[in-house]
Amino acid sequence: MSPSFHLLYLDFKEICGIKRKMADQGLKYNQLPYREMEKLRQFRRDVIKVIPVVLLSIPPFANYMVFILMYFFPRHLLIRHFWTRKQQQEFMEIYHSFRAQVYPDAVRSLVKAASRVPDKRLKGQLLQLISKVQEGIHPEISQLHVVAKLFSGPPLEMRLINAYQTKILSQVMFLTPHMPTFIMRHRLWSHIMEIRHLDQALNVLGVHHLLEDELKIACYIRGLNSMHLNATQCKEWLTKWVQLSKKLKDSEASLLLHSMVLLSTNYQYSNNT
């Protein structure tokens, strides 16, 4: 058995064990320890990615063509178990570049939405925060806490963000923007709540218990390009993220979603000052 297939087999075996544990103990996904929750999250995405490849392989002799395509397009057709270490970093850089392209649009759309906030005092604080991000300044967690309640009501609440914002934020979350708005809103809510549950489990485990690769992945799925950051830098950023997340209510999940942009856009610059 090749190393790649062996890793896949071990992951599958571990997933089966987690599923049995959930069934035997009556546990829900958000009641699992952090590493088990993260393992399920990642494996589910691997399965979703591999399904089209399996379907393409069904017709007679089509599997030969699929093997050729996988060789030339490993990023599109292969899951992480079959990537080299170098490919993993290269592909994650590419994927991040796609979402980073819409970060400025996400900030501008937030400015437009913030201008419609009825509370003048909090609106001013939010616009000031956004202005600093546009100027290249990394925001403080305390500044986000101050305006958190604005994200549980119109026009920033998850259920009320407009179609354009929904498309932009879907790309931030690596979700397709080519769906009806109500479906995209539901998917955004589902995915950001998944991250919120991971945050809660991580708060119990402790960020300092994560290995370097785990730290990088944790930062990456929350919007930060962590491929060139060291463990200390990742730990610093992730600790602040968890501090923000644990103080938010579920109804303020829209802020957590926007924070993927607000806390990532200028982090590399603030780290050098």
C-alpha cells in the first residue's frame, strides 16, 4: 500500500471510530473534542471533492482518462492525502489568493451596509474600524467587541445581508457564489457556525496544545494565509480569534464571518511593526 493510500486508510479508520463513538454515546458534532471535530470537518470536504472523480470513473475505460487528468490537475482532482508537502503549500497559497482577491470588495460592501446602521454612535465606531483596515492597520479585538451587537440586527445580521455581500462572503468561505441568495445565506450560516463550534472546542483544549501544522490549518480556515507564518505567529493570531469568538453570541455570527477578512487583511503588516 502506498503512503498516500495508507494515510487515507488511517483517516477512514479514525472517522469510523469517531462515528461509532457518536452513535454509542449519543453525541452531536459540536460535542466532540476539537481534534475529532476538525477531523470530521476535513474528511467531509475530502469526500465531497472526490465524489465527482468517482462518478467520472464509472463508464468503461474512463478510469484511464481520469488517472491522466489527475496527474495533470492534482489540485482539482486529488485530495490532500495524495499531495506532496510542497504541493500542499502551493495549492493552499493558490486557494488563498482566490479569496484574498475579494477581501477589498468585502470591506467596501461592509462600509455600504454599515452606513445604513441606525445607531449613530456604533455606526461611527464601526466605520472608523473599517477605515483603519482600509488604511492598512490591523484592528484590535476590543474594537470588534464594541460593535458586535450591530451584527445581530439589520442590516448586518446573517439573514439580512444583501445578495452582493452574500456572494462576496461565499467566496471568502470557499463556497460557490452561483446559487440563490437564500441558499448562500444558509450555507454561510452553516459553515461559520461550524467554525464557531470548533472555536468552542479549541477554547477548551487550549491553542497552546496544537502542533504547528494544526495551528496553520486552524488559521487558514479562518481566513488567514498562514503558510509563511511560524508557530508563534499562528498561535498569537489564533488566540485573539478565539478570544473574539468565545464572547460572541450565535446571533452575532455575521461578525465572525466578516472578521475572517477584517483580522486577516493586514495581519502580516501589523506583525512587522
